[in-house]
Amino acid sequence: MAIYAVFGVGVGNLGRGRAPRRRMPEWVEMLNRHLADGTPSVKIIGFFGHTGNFLADSPTIDLKDATSRFDRLLETDWVVRPMDEVRAALIALADTPKPEAQDGIRWSLGLAFHGRAGIECGSILTTPRAILWKISPCTIGVWKRDNLGEGKTLDRDRREGGWGKISDDIESQLGGRWTARSRRTVDGLVRKTVTAKWHSANKSV
């Protein structure tokens, strides 16, 4: 049995709109209905926030096979990474020095993951939006650069894009499908792993 981090590309806030927003357990139930038929079996067992960040378990350790089960679910792309790899990336971030402080700038730490196994990832260059560096062939470290306005809050008029734009910048250099997330989001998903595994085990008893 393998545990995977599963990130919906460009999903954002699920169900945001005028209608009442569907609770995340309801989203998980709906997604699992779509995943119920097919091989290998895969099931969403946890989530973080009201966004496209999920945990899934499957009997397969073949990343390509696990990824294929999410193909075009919710009519979008998905990036699937083994949880051990995600944990290792977070550990690598722990030793990352913060960029030099600049007036009116806030730095946010995060990670970008590639959506396939066995890729050859070349060198990555820093952009005006972020400092980027390679952690592994499928993982990029990110310091995202945000402009601050009065009161040290995010200046939305000078916002150069969120984590989705970071993904676009990486894709333009390296090709393939990438998705970037804040360290807070990735760490929150990892912390959900123990609870999700416990619930999954007890439901099967």
C-alpha cells in the first residue's frame, strides 16, 4: 500500500461561487465515486484546506499507474507524488536560507512538483517572481516574491500572480506539467497523513 500527495492543477477553492459551497468530505465522497471503478484501485483518504490538495492510498507503488487514475478528473490535470518524496522535499526546505530582506517585499517558501516519474530535469533559473532551485529531478524549491502595500499587507494591484504563475514559469523553462504550493499547504497535507491512515484503517475493519 502506498500513500500519495495529489494536487489538482488550477483547482483553487472548490465550489466557490454564489451557491453554498460543498463541504470537503462531500467532495471526497464524490471524487471517490468517480475513482471506484478502475485498476489499480485508488481512494482519497484525506485533504488539506478547501482546495485541490488531497491524500490518496493505493496498493500500487507504480507512480505512472496511480497518476493515470486521476486523468482529467474534475476536467483538470493532477500531479501525484509519493508521500515519502514530499516529506523529503520538506526536510530539504528546512535548511534553506531566507533571501535578504527588502523593503516592501514578503518572501513565501514553497515547493513545485512535476507530474510524471522518471523525468530528466535540467537547471532552473530564478525569475522576477521567485527564487527557484532544484531539490530533485521532480521537485523545485521556491521563494515566492510578493509586493506589500501600506500596512504590510499584500498589494493586490501589484500582484504578479500566485503559485499558479510560479508553475507557469517553471513549465516555460523545463516543460511538462508542474504545480507549485506553499510550504504551509504541503506541510499541512503531510500532517494529515497519520490521521487519514488511521481513519482509513478503521473503516475497513
